[in-house]
Amino acid sequence: MMKAIRRTVYGPGESLSFDEIPTPEVGDSDVLMEVHTSSVNPYDWHLVRGEPYLLRVSAGFRRPKNPEVGIDAAGTVIAVGAKVTRFEPGDKVFGLARGAFAEYSAADEKRLVSKPDALTFESAASLPCAGNTALLAVRDKGQVESGMSVLVNGASGGVGSFAVQIAKSLGAEVTGVCSTRNVELVKSIGAAEVIDYSHDDFARRSRRYDVVVDTIGNRTLSDLRRALKPRGTLVVAGGGSGKWFRPIALSLKAVVVSPLVRQQIRSVMAVVTPENLETLSTLVLSGDVAPLIDRTYPLRETPAAVSYVEEGHARGKVIITVS
């Protein structure tokens, strides 16, 4: 048996329960890990809320079909399936898991990589979802190269803080957009310029950028395109509003508009691969990326952590400590 966070109804973070349940069974291609740390993503609160309602087509209309919560995990392998070849009990690993807000979690071995000793469990747990999204947005979709100018809207958040650092590591000149209280923080992670959105509007400035990475979805597609050079690239990496299509509304608009304009408009579907996880690990170990940890909550207080992330003011990542 183990302690785990469960969802049996749709609602706020407080609707989650802290229960004792059976330890997950191990499939042939699965790794069972003792979870040391996890982290909270916007994906988690969307799942807990059952919003956008489009999610309920697969997740359950009136109540969740699957009570598991949490996807980012870092821990120690305690058992492996018959077909697992990459890991054995005792290995330290991190990646995507099923029901990571728990003492034990199962994961497909293809969604995990070994955790270097120099990489802390807290840093490792911050990387899978947010770090991978930022890597795909900057390196793959944005195709950022040395000498480019990059603007990151939402530069102090989980994805945004990684995007700023990854773009800088690729040699770009980075401008971050954030609130007043986060200006110095965003400067500290490598932004050459920081725009305080409460006093200045990046879309109304004369400067145009090679790449704009939007992680919030609080601006219109026209505003975001206005900040781009005539043949620049807009990468939509999250956000959007509305109970039916949030957070995919802006991505859907991007798909419609992209063929009609000279600018490149791309959205990110964050598929986590071992190669990307290892790249992120290397960036952290080299000092090019330093995960921002805002707050840490014990497993029992995960409902409060989910509610905090839903408020939208987290600076970097929110970590769940399990064991």
C-alpha cells in the first residue's frame, strides 16, 4: 500500500484527496519507482478542473475515469517489467510517470532517463514537462540560432524561465516579458532586456524580433505577430482562455492563420523523449540552465500546490517532495 493524491470529482485543487491505495502493478515495459520528488504543471490543474471541457471526451464527462494525478517524477527504481532493458532496481531516474503525486509510480521505460548524481531530485523533477516544452519551442519550433533576437512572453513561469535560458544558451539575445515583481529575477536568468507588462506593451514597441515564444496565451494572435519581423517565427507554447478550448484556443487559431501569412506560426505539442530529457540534464549540469524553484510542498499538501499553480503567479516550478 502507499499514500497518493487522487481525484474523484472535477473541481479546484482542494477537491483532491490524500488516500492510501494499492501500489501500482508493473507492466512488462514498466518501471516502478519510489518517487522522491514531483512537480506541478498547468496540465495538472487543467486535468483536476476538467477544463477545457474538450478534455472530458477522453477523461470522463461527469467525473474522472482515472483518479491518478501528476506526471513529472524523479526517484529510485524498485522493480522493472519483464521487457525492461535500460534500468534495474536501485537506479536513480527521472521523466514522465503515471500518477506521480504518490509514494510510488509506474512509468514506461521510454519516458525515463538516468539521473546523474550531480543533478538534484528537485531539479530533475522540474524538467520533464516544462523543460521539454521550452526546449521544443525554442530549439525545434523556433529554430533559434546564435545572433537571433527572441522575446519570451511569460518569462518568469515554468516554461518561460526555461525558454529564456535555453535561448540564451543557443546564443540568442533574449527579451523577457513579466510582471514588476519578477523583473530582476528574469534578468538574473539571462534576459538582456526585460519588459514589465504593467508599464510597457511589447506589441506596441517599434522593435521586432526573429522569434516570439508565447507561454501564456493572454494576447491576441495579432498582438504577438506585431512583435515579429516580417519573416519571423511565432511559437505558441501554452495559455489561452475559455472553458471549452483553453489552453488550445490560441494554437487552433495559429493553425488557421499560419498558411495565410509570411510569418511562421507554430504550436508546441510536448512529446517527451529520452534524448530531450538528457539534453535538458546536460544543460543543467553545464550551468547553462538553472531550474527556478518557487515553492516546495510535502505530498499531503499537493492540493494547495495545484491551487497555487492555477493562480498563475508561480515563479518557475513548484515542487512536491515525497520521500
